[in-house]
Amino acid sequence: MILRKLALVLGVVAVSMTGAYADGIKNVIVVIGDGMGPQQIGLLNSYVKHAPNSVYKDKNRRSAWESLAKEGVLGLAYTDAANVLVTDSAASATQFASGKMAGSEMVGTDLDGYATETMLEIAAKMGKSTGLITDTRVTHATPAGFAAHQTHRSKENEIAIDMLNNKVDVLLGGGLRHWIPKGANDKDGNVQAHLKDITGGAVRIKSKRKDERNLLEEAQQQGYQLAFTKEQLKASSGDKLLGLFSYSQTLNGIQESMTANSADRTVPTLREMTEKAVSILERNDKGFFMMVESGLIDWAAHDNDTGYMLHEMLKMDGVVEYLREWAKDRDDTLIIVTADHETGGFGFSYSRSNLPEGRDLPGDVFEGNEFKPNFNFGNYGILDKIYQQTASYVDIFSMFDALPAVEQTPAALAGLVNSHTRFAISEAEAARVLETENNEYFVEGHSYLSAKTFPKVNEFKEFFVYGNEVRHNLLASIVGKQQNTVWATGTHTNTPVPIVAWGPESVTGQFNGLIHTTDWAKFAIQAMQ
């Protein structure tokens, strides 16, 4: 213990005297669980340890996240952006990519609008290889914060160009729509025919660009290999790789779980993308910087979809498991696992519904008395039922909305919910989910608030903002009584998020305690230099 404390002291001295760590960190790996607060970690931990049929039964009921936390340093990071209480992903990513405070929804700029230098850009200047991996779009807010500089996160067409200009060595994720020319939307045109050919028909071909720039061709001219399927990813052999495996996001966690061993699956998992990225980046003798985003945790939490979110947490943990195994014998690597913010205000809670039956206990204290709690504190079997969900609420409502209008009835919705979850709802409850009202917060031309009607929310309606997607939140509120789950919001909270730092103690010691996201960014940047 004395030697451990001495090592920490010497590490801090090395930083204060030289601005760099004496150990010399070669590789920095950042894993961002988007929206992953302590509540989401609690869901993972509860399932791992207590679900009767947990997939971790043969892993000593310990998650990779827990193992990494026990071996490394566990702290808390508060996440607020400049001059506001609650951050969004773009501001948060900008802050932890650069160590500079940022304003809401800006990407890669400081409060005065100047471009921030990110840890990815610093690593590239040092001759290190760089990689950005995500299960969302590669141009989405979190990866963008490391390799783009734009006034707003919505400028994904411009963010794609920034990423090419930044020459990120490995880019893997979704979002083909921002990389192909506007002409790809001509179904009879040569561009679409060519794209269908090179993607093997595995990715939806539709562009969101407003110009005719073909960023795939520009990437090839810069020396990138392209990949659009799991097999193409596996076969790639170069040092620069652009993999775009979907129109928008890649597989969600439920889809990954259900197709893990399927020979027909064409989209790589987040872990498979991470493994491929490391195999490329580790070739560089000077080391690498890599950010992996498990971004759909946030999307599930916005929907208040507990089953979907559990599978996203399992997906994230699979990535951590691989990285921990890869780095276990190394002393030149820093792994950081944290979040940009918490989403949803999730929790298990006790209720007055489904009260438990009394039962006898063998102990002498209870002789002649039943053990009968006053409330329903939630039984472990709920965790298996949550895991057994076979479609996200997004997919359930996609099926519902695809029905002819005359068939979009409460009975049809209840049928879909009851087919894909273990928590049955009635037609009357489905009718409540489908109820609408005038949108009192209507804003003409607003991305989310321009609809004149909105799903009807009875409590805290101001915090459920995403149009028809609010139906997902309403469904969650109805099944919550069976799941013993509660949600506070459909947006983000400012709950401090866990941060795990694994690596040499002289580096990781500073991550202990309560810090800000900009603090750990500075620690990581110092560790590389």
C-alpha cells in the first residue's frame, strides 16, 4: 500500500514538473456509453448478478465493467456544459475530447466559436494512429466531437467532410446517407446502381447530402479501403478503413443478441468493429488513440425502453470485455470507460402494485409470524423477462405504423407489444398510448416541435419532446408497474456519471473522486504527451 501511494505521488509530481507522465502512455482508448449514468450501470449489475438465467452465470456473475472498475480507479464525473445545467451529447463530446467548455449542441468549438484541438488531433500530430467506432452514425454528436468543428451537431454532411480532412485512420459505424451524393436518390441512375453493387445490397441507398460530392470516392483517393458488410470488414487489410454498415444506426442491442451466431447477419457488431479497429491501429509503433461509442444506450433511454437498454448495456460490456483482455498484460495503455451524461432518470422502484404473498421463515425470530413486506420491492424474475424482449419499442411502433391506417388500432398495438415483450398490456392501455392532444409547445419549423398534435402526456409533458416517439415513453409508463421500473424524463439529466480509468497507477490516480468531464480530458491528453 505504501508503494502504491508513493507511485501515485510520484506520478502527480511528474505531471506537475513536466506536464507529461513519466510512464509514457502509448495507447489511449476511450469507451463512451452514451447516456450511461449510475442507473444504467445499476441495471447491468442487477441483471448480471441476480437474473436467474443471466447470460453471466458462467462468468462468475461479474460484468467486464465491474472487473475493470475493481482493477482500475472508479470516480464520478459531472457533465454540465457551459452556462447550462444539462448537457447534450455534442457539447459533452466537445468538452471531453478537448478539455474545453462548450455550448449546447456545438461541435468541436469553444465558447467563443474557435475550433478546439481534440485528443484525436493531438494523437495524430504525435504520429499515432486514430480511430472512431460507433453503433450510431459516424457523423453523430459523440464521434463528431473528436474530429469535426461545426456550429451545430445537425450539420452531419459537413461533419463527414471534416472527418475526411482530419484523416481519421479507422472510421466504423453507420450513416452512409451523409457520405454519398444527392444523385444516389435517383433509383434508376448509375450512382445508385454502383452503390448497390459495392455494398452488396446490404445497406439502404438514400442520400441526405445537398450536393453531388461522393465522399466514398474521396476516401478511396486518400487510401481508405471501404467496407459495408461484416464480411468486407473481416476481409479488409489496409491501414486506413472506412466502414459504413447502415443508413443510420447499426444493429441495436436486441438485434445483436438475437443474431449473434447467425450466418445471415451482414452488419458487424460493435465488438467486431472494435476488434477490427484495434487490429489495424496496433500496427503503429507509436501507438494509437481510439474512441468507441456505445451510443444506442442513449437512444433506448430516450425511449424509456428498459429491455432495449439492458441489451445495449450488455453490448457495451462485451466491448469492455474484449478491450480488457487485449490490454491485460500491457503497461502502456490507458482505458477510460465513462459517459457523456445520463439519459431518462431510470430506476427500479418499489410499488403498491402486485403485493407479495406472506411466507414462513425457519428462523426463531419469525416463529409464529409471516415474512410479508408492505410493498412490492421487485423480484429477480423480472430481470429475465426484461432480457427476453424481442423487439425495441422503436421497432414495435415501426411495425404498427406500417399497418394500413384502418388497422392501426389499440388491439393491434397491444398484440404487437404482447408478442415482443413479456409484459402484456390491454387494449385500454394501448388506447392511452395512442391518445393525442394539441401541442401547446408548437414551434413552426422546429425539428421536433412543429407537429400540431402530440402524444398525450399527463405529467412532466415538457420533458418528453420527440414527437411521435413519445408513444414509446407512454408505453414504458404502462409496463413499468410490471417491471418495477420508473423513468423521470425523455431527455437527459445532469446526474454525475461513473468513470473508470484502467492503466498505470501514476496516470489513473487522478481520475478518483468527483471531477468534470473536461478534467479527465486533460488527464488523458497529458498521458499521451
